[in-house]
Amino acid sequence: MTNARDTALDLIEFIDASPSPYHAAAEALRRLTAAGFTEVAPDGGWPSGAGRHVTVDGGSLFAWVVPDGAAPHAPFRLIGAHTDSPTLRVKPRPDTGSAGVRQLGVEVYGGPLLNSWLDRDLGLAGRVVVRTPDGLRTRLLRVHRPVLRVPQLAVHLDQDMRAGNGLKLDPQQHLVPMWSLGQPDDGAFKGFLGAELGVQAGDVLSHELVTYDLAGGTLAGLNEEFVSSARLDDLGCSHASVTALAAVAGQPAPQHVSALALFDNEEIGSVSATGARGAWLGRQLERSVLARGGTREEFLRAVGGSVHVSADMSHATHPNYPDRHEPQHQIALNGGPIVKMSANVLYATEARTHAAFLLAAEQAGVPVQYFVNRSGVRSGSTIGPYVAAGLAMPTVDVGNPALAMHSARELGGAADPAMLTAALRAFLAPA
Ligand code: ZN
């Protein structure tokens, strides 16, 4: 049994290994493989028997544990989380520049706090498709060097800000990272990618690359109460989910299939080939039943008896802005996992699933907090309602507390990762 500090440090390692959704899926795969899972290809034949299985599709991952003797209609206990985070993504023809500075065109991905991307030493990570004699190959790429930087305008030159009007940033004009000096050179970026990957520039066909802050995560605060890191939303819950599944996978299982879905593209609304608001998850679940000899009817029966815990980060009460929160539902860092409720079902939590999660938290011995929007405020949604609606699967939305959500550097509690992990573990292995 690891202690809370070890879990927080392990979370930091997980996040530092995951600068892009593709890297996050790869890191989750690495950890699950170490825990005895066997990888199957999305386009391969799927296993017909019991065991621990995992498949990766771009930045998304599906893992499932079939106990010995499980019927094809055995229900799922499913955890969902997401691998993507708001960032700046490199445009297809990025080579640009101004005033003798070579720059890289980027597009805003999701809803970042734009100011937080200024004055950071940025690396690049993602995937690149290259031509090889054997056909197209998708390569993961991580440039862990300070190759990019978006310098903020000096305060002396920002009349608006000096007048107290706040910082105004036009994403097209003001967020273009600089990376060298000289005239822009069309094709230079592809040359750079080719050199990084050891291939000819002409064989670099396409890329999805995001910027990330090179500063790694750390414990912070007087007594190391906090985790200060990029991408806590939602690698915090992805890490807890992977850790919980890996921990229970070897136990003699009850008669349900423990499953994990890590989705890409939550931050842009989940509509994509592997997002939560589409066919992808249903396809994975159904294939896992059909491969075991089940029928469509047995798949639908399994889903009908299933429960989904959607795990995504939530807002702790901000000490400098307590008025932005619902006063009767204050949320503390290190106060334990949060159940998210919304009368208008911005969160999918319903009474039955809420109760199921309470049982899991009770079994794990961890406290539960509640997030409700301040009346009249509509905050973000998450994967929970999409999975609930798309599959007609009862869902509870939970998460860990964080501040500065969607900043390039967020802040969480150092005790919360272990508590959420313990609750998810109990959900997958009820007493
Ligand atoms: Zn999130």
C-alpha cells in the first residue's frame, strides 16, 4: 500500500511522461502492460477468453478485464477519463515570422487561460505520419527542449494594461511562438521534423503537435500540500483510473468486466473518431462482448446492467474568489473526491449512480465532496453526459479538486490523488 505522497509523486511522473494525448495513451499502455495487460490492435482480432486486454487508438485507450467464467452479458464497471488538455497546436503550414524573427503558427486547442502560455519555455509533442518503404508510419515525437517561447509585451508598451483594463490577447496575433531568427522559410518546420525523426523532410506527410511547458510538476506548499503541474485536467483522473485498474486486475474478480476508457478530444466537445460523443466507446464495449461469443442482445443486456464513473477534474473553492462558488457546496483541496451534480444534467449523476459511488468511497474510507454550480452560472461539462446519453448507461460524474483549471500550470491537492484512486479501486472491486 503506497502512501498519499507516493501516489502524488507517481501522478507527477505520469503527467511529465504525457505531454500530448498520444503520449498519455502510450504511458497508460506502458503501465497497464507492466500490470499484465496484453495489447490488441484496433484492427486485429480481439480475444475470446478471460484476461486483461488493452487497445490504443491515437490518444484514446480502452482496457478491460474479463474474469474467468464471465458470461458474455456480464455487466461492465466502467471508468472514463480524458487524455487531452488545452494547449497551442502547430498549424499545417506553420512557418511564419515578423521583424526578423522566425515564428511558428499555432492554433488554440480547447479553452486555455491564454495568459498562462506566455513567457514559458515550451517543448513540442505529438504524432507525425511519415512515409516508409512499408507504407505510412505514425511516430510519436517529443522535443523536450525549450524550442518555443511566446514573450509577453513589456508592460511599458501595453497602454491598455497600464490603464487597468487587463491583458487582452488576440490568439491569431499575440500567441505566435518565436523559435529562431531570420526570414521565415516555408518548409523549414518539416525539415526540422525530419531531422528530429531521422527521415527525409519529403517523407514527413502530416503532424498533430502541441506545445507544452518544459517545467515538470512538483509538490508545493509549506508542507507539500499541493501538486503544481500542467495537465492535471484530466491526467489527474486518468492516472487514478489506470492505477486503480492495474491494482484490481490481478484480484479474483467478481462477475463483472472492469473497464477503462481514456478519451481524446474532451476539451473540444468530444466529437471525434475516438471521442466520448460518438461511436468509439460503444464499439469497444460491443466488440469485447462479440469477441467472447456474445450476441448483440447480450451486449445490450450487459450495458443495461453497467455503471459508468466519469472522472474529470473539478473546481476547488478559490480563496481569492469565494463568491464565484456555491456557498453551501464549498470544495477543499485534499478534501476527497467530488461528486458533480446538476439539475439540468450538465453532469450525468443520478440518484442510483450517486449511491453506488458513495458505497465505493465508504469501502475505501475516503470522504466525498459535492460540486454544484452557483445558481445562474453554467460551468463546463464533461464526458459523463455523452456516455450516459450515447449508450443509455447509468453514469456518475466525479473528479478531484483543482484550482487554475485550464492554466498551463494547474494546482491540485497532494492527498487527493490517493483518495480518488482508492475510491475507483473500490468501485472496480466492491466488497
Ligand atoms: Zn477535463
